[in-house]
Amino acid sequence: MLLKIYGKGRPFRLFVGGLHGREWRDTSSILLNLERPFSGTLAVMPVVNRGKYISTLDSGYYHGIGEAIVDVVEKYKPDIYVELHSYSKGNFCKLVSKERVNNVGVPGFSSLEKGVLMGSVSPHIRREYFPVEALCLTFEIEKDNNQSGEFASGMLDVVKDCDSRDEFIEYMMVNYPKVAKKAIEDYKKFYGL
């Protein structure tokens, strides 16, 4: 497992990609091209697993192929945690569906720009390893869409320079108010807050 660490101190941010299957082909270079944060630490794990596809929504994922993520989370206790995934264009409607919570057990993603989707991480890692005040995000980029990767890279630049969850929420409320409101509503409803 490759873990690149830039900067030092808090806040500690952990960005991971290549979580399953061939996704690393779409996400790893984006993570490896990020620059160090203005303050605090950024840790980048560009490839978690290149093998079989097992969903992060599978209860065993973080105790199996995703165990390396848990090891880093337990060691460094990130304040900000981001998973970068990729999806096939044909799965867009399933990923953003309002029925996703009934069909898959988690809320649908919010659509930003250029095919980039945003949502929370799997409840299997969110609930077990992070305090409520931590920022835990998933960005999904559309495969074979360079603009999607470029836009996601820009969003990761924003997140890597945020010092807290509240600072990111503030950014989203100014730049993407509808997406921010939906994400906050979904999060509160799902986690019973």
C-alpha cells in the first residue's frame, strides 16, 4: 500500500482512490497530482485494491480489501476523509436516484458538474471510525470523461485546503446551495440527526 503524506499537523486529511476493481485507472492520477495543503496534513492512498470489485457498502469491505484504509484511519484519526470513486455513465440514474435509499440502503448522490457526484461515504466506515464532526465525503467521477476528472480534481483542491467540515459546508452553501441543502438533509435523515 502506497501512502503519500504532505505537510504536517492538524487538520489531517485522508484521500483514497482505487477502492475496488479497475477504478484506480480513473482516480489514482488525480490523487497523485494534488499539491500539498496550505496548512495541516494531506495523506493520499491512490490505490487501495486493484482486484475484485467489492462494494464499500458490503459490510465486510473495510475488514477485508479495505482494511488498509481502516489501519490509516485508526493511526491518524483524520478530520477529513474523502473516497474518490468512478462510475460508468449507464449507472448515473441509479446513483442519483431518490429510491437509492430503499434499493441499496443509502441516499442517492448529488450531482455537481461535469458528471461528478457527491455524497457521504459508506455508513460502515462513517459510523464506526469517525466522530460526528468529521467531514466524510465520496466523489464519483464519470469514467472516460476527462472533464469529470478535472472538475473532481478542483473539488479535491477545495477540500484539501478546508480546515473543517463547517468550512467545506460554507463553501458548498455559497457555490452549490441546492446540492449542499440536499446533502445535509439526506445526511441528517439517514443518520437520525
